[in-house]
Amino acid sequence: MSMQKTKNKRKLLILFLGFLIVYISWLSFHLIRFKSYKTDSKVSSFYEIVGVYHIHSTLSDGKKEPDEIAHIAARSGLDFIILTDHGEPNFASLKAKGWKEGLLMLSGAEMSVNRGHLVGLGFKTPSQRFSENAEKASHQVNALNGYTIIAHPYSKTSWSWGKYAGYSGIEIINADSMLKKNIVPVLPFLPALFIKPELPLLKMLDRPEKNLRKWDLLNRSYKTYGYFSTDAHLLYKPLFAFLRLHVLLIEPLASDFEVAENQVYSALKKGRFFNAADAAAYATGFRFWGKSGSTKIPMGASIQFDSPVTLNIQLPSGLRQKAYLICNGKSLPLPPGNPAIYVATQPGVYRVEVFLKERTPLSRNCPWIISNPIFLREKNHEQDQPCPSK
């Protein structure tokens, strides 16, 4: 009987070792195949800087102190980061901002309000705490020259939709939410966190269909800008290479902190940035702009539509990729060429999604780049309608 048990144990051990060898071989294959691409795009007349939005430190529920986070970000090649520690606002976090090792560290706040979580950015330090009412908090932030972003609208503390209250943006991808949503299919890749952490991070991404659909719906009535959000509490280094904002400045980033802070927030507030999963391929060089006669229309701008507008899409060079022009949530065919040129003969909200066609862990259905829109509005368009309730 004991001999039979010994044989069974040996069989189980052999099966386990066989499975382990197969698994290690499978994971090694994916690790060897993984490659993060770089482009050879030339920089245009806009000055492109790269940063990461939505980060938590030990001043709320993060795992590292602000200066440690800044050190990691500076070594990751970022130009700026934005802390969003919990609070209404978090006064200690606001005091932590400044130039850190050549990195611009900005600080806002992620506020818990009655509708969910609302991020406030760019505001002057208030004399008292913001309201826990979403509409009041948004108006208070706006009154202090700031603006607000609806955080992870369909996960964790989901946002309950009501009347528009001057919200500037919405998170279209939130890394923390994506991980919780897709943790089961990502489990086999988690050991890669210790070797190439970008691999499991990219594997967890899929198309944020619900967020994109809501964003497109909101934009029919109000200018709303989309954000890729890391929502980083730990794993700062891999997350800083993962989801990034590419901000387009008119002038080089200033050395004076207050001037530089204003440059970044002003560009974000105007929608002059695009989002990219840079862990798959570094997306520098993407551009989206319009032209009406001699007038150039930058990404994020709104104009009254009274004649055809030429829309230009400049893709990063040196990569296999496919771009789609999205108008009011519907995809439009694009002619070949780089830049691709599309003549808009109808008003609408136009934005771009770019899909990477290289060998990559990024899902084929998940955009690599998502631009902010260009708004071609009808003459009678008004921005005082209530937000859709669903």
C-alpha cells in the first residue's frame, strides 16, 4: 500500500514538474518575443512633452513618498507627473509639488463626492475644503482657475450621471480598473512583473468600449477631454512606462515652476494632448489638426462649422499601424498616406484612434493611441443641455 502511495506521489511530482517546464517555456517564449517599439518621427512645430496622470503617494493610499515617486519618474524619462492624492483637497500633497531632479511634479486632488470620484487639477490652493457635492466641488475648483476630471466612471466608485457641472475631462482608460477587470486572464503572466512588467500590464488592456461610448455621447453636447490614467498606488516604475499623456506646448517647457505648471495645465485644459500605451511603442510624433482656409485648428479646439474642414492625421513613422477617424462615435474610412487627409463636409466631433499592427502583447481591439477631439459645431449648438443619464 505504501509502495502504491509512493508511486502516486512520484507521478504527481512528474506531472507537476512537466507542467512547470511547459509553463516556464511558454512564459519565456512570450518574454523573448516581447518588444517595445520606438519611432523615428520628427518633432513638429509643437513642443511635445510626456507625462503620467493620476498617481497616489504615502500622503494618501500610495506606497511611496512624493520625492521617491519623482525620482522614479525622472529616471523613467518623463517630463512631468501629476499627483492626485485623496482629499478635498490634500493640502500636504499640494505642498509637495515642484521641480524634482529635472522633473515637473504637479499636484491635484482626487475627491470623494456624492457622485463618485472627481479629480481636480490646476486650482489655486483653497482656504477651505471643497464640497462633497459633485456639482458644487466642480464649480469651486473652476472658480480657482482649475478644472475637473471624472475618475474611473464605471469601476470602483462608479459615477452617477446628472446635470453637467463644467467637468473638463473623463478617464477613458484607468490601469487600476483594467487590472481588476481582467485579473483572471492576466494571472498566467503575473510572474513577468519581476522581469518585464510591461508585458502583463499590456496583456490586461482591452478596448474601454463603455467609457468611449459615454465620452462620445458627452462630446455631442460638451467639450470633454479623454485621459489615460495610471491610478498608481505601487508598481510606479512599470506604470510610468505604460500609459502616458503626450502634451503639445507652443513653447519649450519653462524653467520657472509656476510658468511651467501653467503651460502644462493650460494645454491639458484645452485638450492639446493625446494618450498612448507607450509600453507597446513610444508614440512621439503623432499629430491631429484641422485646417479651414488659412486657419489651423489644433486638437481640442472648437470652431463653428460653415465650410469644409481639412483634417490631418500624422502618424509616428517607422511602425506598422492603422488609424481610424471617429466622428460622433462612428468610424470613417481614411485615405492612404501619412499624413492622412480627410475633408470633413459635415459638422461633428472628430477624434482619432490608432492601432498598432506590430507584434505586440497589446490586444488587437485596444487602441494604442487615442487623440482628443476637434469639435466642428453647428451654428445653433448650445452647451447647456443636461448630461445623458445613462
